Amino acid sequence: MRPFDYTRAETVREAVAALVANPEAQLLAGGTNLVDLMKYEVAHPAAIIDINHLPLRQIEELADGSLRIGALVSNAAVAYDSRVKERYPLLASAILAGASPQLRNAATTGGNLLQRTRCYYFYDPSSPCNKREPGSGCSAIGGVNRIHAILGASDKCIAVHPSDMCVALAALAATVEVEGPEGRRYIPFAEFHRLPGDHPERDNTLAPGEMVLAVRLEGNHFVPHHSYLKLRDRLSFAFALVSVAAAMDIADGEIVDLRVALGGVAHMPWRDSLAEAEFAGAPPTEETFRKVAVRLLAGAKGQGGNDFKIPLAHRAIVRALSQAAAGTPQDQTVKAFQ
Amino acid sequence: METGASHSLPSIPVTLTVNGERHRFELHPWVTLLDLLRGPLQLTGTKKGCDQGQCGACTVLIDGERINSCLKLAVSVDGAEITTVEGLGTPENMHPLQKAFLEHDAYQCGYCTPGQICSAAGLLAEGHAHSRADIRELMSGNLCRCGAYTNIADAVEEVMGNQAVLREAAE
């Protein structure tokens, strides 16, 4: 790890001011991703602003009935919170599908949103990588790309976002509360992460000097019908090859509201709300779900090593939606299919 | 206590309670909790396996919660209470998990064992495991390259099932 300057922020205002004053600085929360990246010298910030003392560790109920999860609330604290389990079981399930108990105890909500790709070339400073070093090229295109994107990739980058939690937050249409030099703003989850395009070095739409304060969740009708299905190389403690956050509201035998977000397939949690809307009024049957999968994967493109992800994603979408419709969400302990 | 060579580099005052003993340090900010424990504090029970948060050998308890000490900058846990495998029990007065690991032969080479035991202590305190399947899933952050998983699960299951033993240890 390279030496860096270290300061502790005691207030959000102080943290933002420090970020503005030093664009080379990075915020430190749980450290589970940043410290790892610093050891690999993928990240080598000139300064670290420790935000662990900021008052962002609460899960609060707001007057409008929504839940506000502070940026420093650990992944474990979110997953095991009784309100989250009751009202957003899809989120609890997705979090418990990810990482390990030790990492979930340390990793924070804000940090989960900001975690970086697990692309092997990004992690290897001796390989060209446009995300790590803009303009150097993409080693994954034409290289080993088993874990890479099938949707929304560019000719500059085919990396995927590694989060499970964010896939559920995308399906639940969460809002990200951020604070910056211009004040506070609220970013719809679908607009928080971005596709690589010509600037894969940018994972999200935060402006310089902005930091995440909280994630907000509104009320929803998806408790009876949801499932988080994660497919990976080993059953625990592995990143998703493909994951699906499925949720639906069913009334009188028809789908009223459909939500499908995909993980492991794109530079951001992949959700297509226009496609979802086309299935309003359809019966919640396997035939419908096959059509949903075809529709969502219409633009999918393999890179060679990851071609298998396209049929895998198709089957995972059908399976997760079937589980959600049947009210039998995927168990994250006993991972046999139901 | 001073760690690192150069005085021109920043050092930060940090206070930690480790296994019940309070320590004051002046630390470079890039010193991980793992390196602090194994170096200056000579608590070498905690092991450095992958040093990347992937194996769990460095698991310790911070304020009662199990975490990977390799990914924690020591300066970021100023004021915390740390428990390592040395703080759980001694050869003369073993923690129930340490006894159970011995009785169930829950290791071969032993390198992952301190992390396994600290992780299991965290698991029991969390209270989310109610079955053997839960134990296996919630111990998945600790890899054992000897493959002693069956016996590790046996050991944890025995202690989990014996709430009386656990309560006694907590007193």
C-alpha cells in the first residue's frame, strides 16, 4: 500500500469540504473494497477521509412511510433489520446472497453502491484497462471474459458491477440521497450507476465532491411475490455470474406491476422499466416469464468466454419470476431450487 | 508504540482495547489491524492468509462483531474493543469453541483455526444460525484448505446446541 494522508471527518460538511479541497482524496467507510484495491495498488489515493464517525448509522422511518438507510449502516445490519425483513425481504435476501458474514459486518450501504468491478484486468495494474487507466485499452475484450457483461457494454469496457444489494435496490426503485458542494439531491437508483460508454472510469453519476448519505425505500406491494436468485461458481461467498431480483404485484390473476433487475450482466444493475411495463395485465405464468426473458435479453451480446451467460440469464429470469409468482422466494441458505 | 520506519510520514494516535488490555499507539494510517496485532502486539494467533478478505484466517471480533482484520485500517477503529483467539480462552481455560474444535478434530494444519473459532464466536453471538445448514452458510467466510469443514460444523453445532455452556462462557 502506498502512503497517504489521513484525516477524520466529524461532520458531513467537513467530509464534503475535504473532498472538494482534494479531488485525489477518497472516503473510507468499511474499507472492504477500498483497502483491498489499495493493497493491489489499483487505487492509490493521495488522501483518505475517514467518514466512520459521521452520524449515518441509523435506519429511520420517515413521515411518508419510507425507510431511510444511512450510508454507514452495515450490510448485515440492513439484512437483519426487522423492518427490512418485513417490508423489503427482496433486499434482505439479496444482501445475504453476497460476500461473507465478516464482510457484511464491515461493508456499508454507501460502500456497497460504490464498490468497483471484479474484472481481473481491472485488478491487475500490469494489464491495460480503460477503467483503471483511461485510454490504455480493454484487456477483457478478446481476453479472458467469462465473468463479463452481456448487456450495455462498450468497445471501451465490458466489466460488470459486482453488487447483489444494488440489484435488489434497482428492482425496488430506491432513491440515493447525496450531499455535495451544491447541497443535497436525490438520485433515482436507475440513474445512480451508469453504462461504460466512452468513460468506463466513471462507475456512477456522483458529481465531484458528492457523497452518499443514505438510501431511501418507498412502500411497495412486492412482499408476497419476490425472489432473489443468484447463480455462481460456488454456492457461497462468490460473485454472481448472473443474478435476478424479481418482484411482482399480482391482482385477479394478472400482473399489475413487474420488476426484474439483473446482476452480473452489465456495468450497472440492469433494469428495463419499459420492457417491464409491457407485461402489465399478462398472466403470471411460465409462458409469460419466457417472453420477459426474451424481451430483456434481446440486445444481449456475448464476448466469447461469457456466451453461456445469455442462456443462463434466460433460465434464471424464468426461474426467479416463477419463484416470485408462486410466493416461494429462493432460500439463501439451502440453495436447492424450489 | 511506534510502527514503521520514517518519522517524516504521518502517524496518528490510536487507542485500542485488545483482549481486555488498553493500548495506545502512534500509527501510520496504512497499518492494518491484522499487521498491528501480529507485529507490535505479537498476537500471532490471528493469521495472515490471503490478506485480501477472501479466506477469513484473519477474522477477529471488533466490538463483538466478526470482521476480516486484513481489510481494516487500524486507525479507522480507534477506540474499539478487539478480541482475538488469544482473548477467547487459554490452554488452561479454553472457550467452549476451542474445546469443541479439539474434541471434534476440527482442523488438520490449524492455520485457519483461529479465524474459524473467532468467526464461530461471532456467529453464536449474532444468533442467526438455527440449523447445521445455517452454520455451514454462515461459516462460509472461512476457508479451510485441508477440508475439515465437516468437523468444524460438528464443533460449532455442538456449542450452539449447548446454550448452558455458552451462557457460562459469557459470564
